[in-house]
Amino acid sequence: MSIIRQSAGRFAVTIMALLMATISAFAEGQQRGKASYYSKRCNGARTSSGIRLNNDSLVCAHKTHPFGTKLLVKNPVNGKQVVVKVIDRGPHVRGRIIDLSHEAARRLGIIAAGVAMVEVEVYNETEIPYAPKPYEKPEVEFEIPAKGIGGTVPDWQKKDDEESKTK
């Protein structure tokens, strides 16, 4: 009886450890694994979210993230990265974490490889990657000639006045 209790206790501890490891991996928000991409023949196919797949758009399929979530996908080999939007469920192949559109795979440089290691994390939407910097207007000082207004005459005007008096 005690052997059964010990093995059940070990089993429960093992399950709890696995759950904690899984939860901590999702809490970090970063995954590392293999990525593949949709075939060009899938262009126009309806996805799980109901949106039609377009090879030229920056979209992906992910198993757990909700539809509409933006993900930052990085290729650690060449340093390229791209932001994609989740519109489908998948990949349905063991060992892969994300399926990319053809354009996203091209921007990451994984077309020739077919399958590549990537890092995936939720994209921080508060950051605008291509927002123009605010334009700073230059300060312009307009000088009003002080001739006859009780002030001094500017140097550039004194020269003209002296020439007109001598003529």
C-alpha cells in the first residue's frame, strides 16, 4: 500500500513540475522552435479565423495565441525579424511552433531552408516601428528696422544711409 502511495505522490510531483515549466515558458512570452511556411498553392485558402490567406501578407498560424495577436518572429541565424498577425491554427506537424506566410518567410530568409529555427514573442503594440519623428520647426527671428522709431539703426542699414547722404 505504501509503494502505491509513493508512486502516486511522485507522479503528482512530476505532473506539477511539468505544469510549472509550461506555465513559466508561456509567462516569459518567448518561444524557440522550428518554423515553416505556407505553400504558394495555399493562396486564397480560407483559414481557421475565416480570413483568406494571401501570400503577400504578413500573417501566420500558431497553436495557442488568439487570432489577431501580433507576434515578433526573429531568425537568430541572420538577425532578420518580422511582425506577423495570427490568423490560423497550426502548424499540425510535430516539432514546429509556427507556420508563416510566404512573404514573412522571404523577409526572414528561410525560403531556401524550408524549415528554420526561430524565436517567437508577442509584439509590443505600444511601439510604432515606422512612426515619423516629430518635425521641429526652426526658430526664425524677424528684425524690424529701427530707423526713426527711437532705436538704433542696424549696421547693414547705416552703410546704405551713409552712401545715400554722400550722393
